[in-house]
Amino acid sequence: MHSMDNLKKLPKLSKSAKETTDAFWAYNEQVMSDGAVPVKYKELIALGVALTTQCSYCLELHKKGAQDAGASEEEIAETIHVAAALRAGAAITHGTHLFDE
């Protein structure tokens, strides 16, 4: 099911909902541009979020974005562990719902 070739179908979305799709891409471009948070950090944040949502497309795109923005393998490795710790922490804290008062 996952193939980066599927991204070639994005113009179909734009054709069917041009105004909304264009607004999304403009928003995305603004969000991911350099600002108070540098692009490299934004790409690492996006990579961490992609790891937690397990979006294969986002993983590929933001890995490249992080590398292009100068992220090292060590920074990417730490990002992986931050995402893993957050997922594990969520399981632990949500596990408290399984106990009676």
C-alpha cells in the first residue's frame, strides 16, 4: 500500500478541492519555513511526530528535510528515542485508566 509514487496522485486532490488544497500547501510551507524555530528543528519535530503517527510518507519526506537542513545521524537517532519515549510514556499513563479507584 505504501509507495512514494502515490504522492504523484496529489494533483487529483488539488483538482477536486483546489482552494482548500492550495490553502493547505501554503500553510504547510509557512509552518515549515525558518522562524523562531529553525528549519532543522522543525524537521526533527516533524520526524518525531511522524514516528509517533507512523506515517511512512512523512517519515520519508521529513528524514530528507532534516538531512537537507543539516541534521546529523546522531540528532535523528535522538529524535527516534524521544518519539519512542513519548509513545511508551503514553502507554504507561493511559494504563492508569485500567485500574479501579
